Amino acid sequence: MITPVIETTGEYASAATGLADSPIFPRLIRAADLLPDSTNLKEYTPLDLHTLRGRLVELSAHQPSAYLSLSCTLLLEAQIHSVPVVWISTTRDTFYPPDLAANGVDLSMLPVIWVPDARSAGRAADWLLHTGAFGLLMVDLHRDLRLPAPLQSRLAQLAHHHNSTVCFLAVKTESSPSLGSLISLYARINRVRIDSGRFRLGLQVVKDKRRAPVWKHVEHVHGPPGLR
């Protein structure tokens, strides 16, 4: 049985059973209905909610700070479009809240669920996807990559059914494969400091079932206060 701890800024919940029914995430509107439509897209980063909807995604890096930079972009886009998001983590060594806030993420609208291991994270994501209330689920596995294939299969089916995105974050070497064959998009991320407060963020997509061949993207970003 999963016994997660759920936190939001300034609020604490005692169990996961009330999360989707909370005032923060009313169930009158399905999360999929809030995702941006392709006809309304102007200019987005190479990975955006429209291209990732209905998919299992994996972002990996040698250090978690690299994939957290791209995660912030996805969170911000979701909140701009009023898409409910949730963060599931197997480690307390996850994002630094002031950094997200400095980049425009509304922390009061970001519930965080702490679980003991990857299997529990997958089960939590499974339960949350069943509600149809979340358009983006960030699942920080850190170094625990033991996510059973049957569980991944259920998550893939639910993500497709609800048009939601499940984004796994993993710390691994560049030569490591993806979590499994059900991952629709697998990308490796690296970040290099250019000078004080500026970084080069490299994105290498090594598997993309909806776009071929594999592709790369590089951009320069300003680091948040925690990295300056």
C-alpha cells in the first residue's frame, strides 16, 4: 500500500485520497481539455505539452540539476494554460522551490508527493491518472530505476486515454538505455556553465516514437538564484 506524504506550499494533506477532490483541482474539467491546441500554438521549446500529451516521457541526466531546468519549463507552460500538475518524488533531493518561483512557477499550485521508491511512484501516478484530473505528472525517480514493465504498461494506457503526460526524471549515465520499450520519448540532458549565472543546456533525444530521426537542441539559459 502506498502511504505518500503530500505537500503544497502552505498546505499539508494527510492522505492521497483527497488530492483530486481538493479545491485546488476541481474535477468539473478534465485536465486533457485544458491542454493547448495545436492551432493556438505560437512558439514553444522543442519539448512542449502539445507534443508530449498522451505519452510516457523520460528525461535523464548525470546530475539531477540538468533535467530540473527543463522540468521547470514544462511546469511553467502547464500553469500558463491552467493545466493541473503534480510532482511525485522518491527523494527529498529534488527541486529547489525558490528556483522554481524565480522562474515563474506558482508553488501554491504544485502539490508534491513523496514516496519511498520507484514502484510506489508508479502506483501513485497510476492512481492520479485514473482521476483524469492531471495533465502533467512529473515523476522524479532519481537513481531508483526499478519500474516494472506491467506498471509502465498501465501508465502508458492511462496517459493515452486521458491525453496526459507522464514525465519520468532519472539520474543515469549517458550510455544507459531508457526505462523500457513503453517510453515514447527518451532524452538525455546536459548542462555546462558558460560564465557566472549562464549555462548551455543540451538536449539529445535518442528515442522519439513520433518523430524521426533522433534530434538535438541547444539553448543558453540563465541560472536561477540557487545556481548563481
